Amino acid sequence: MCTEKELNFSIFVLYSLADKWEKTPAEVYRILNDTGVLDDYIISCYDALHTLGKEYLVEDVSEFVREKGVRI
């Protein structure tokens, strides 16, 4: 279970990635959820990640997803 702040942040990240990856938010959600990035990184590391700028955050999460073997 996540807090309202973590949920809002996750939605922000999801839509930011959708713009960058040129995918629908549903496609991005599926990728993040299937790889565990959503729960194991975005939500669990909220305290550190929410302090990052949008550009850096998108690149950081994108790199993490690529390390999981997903082509974006």
C-alpha cells in the first residue's frame, strides 16, 4: 500500500515516461508493473526520487527499465 503522495508521484512519473517513450500511460504502467519497477523502485524510493528534476527522473527510470531488459 502506498500513500497519497506516493500515488500522485507515481502517476506523474508514469505520464512523464509516456510522453518521453511515446507510449500510452496504460502501456507504460504495464511495463513498470511487469518489471517491478513501479513497486520496487518508484514507490519504495519515493523519498529520494521525488527530489529529482523531471528530466533526470525520466532518464533515471528509463535506464532502470532498460537494465531490466525492456526495450523502450
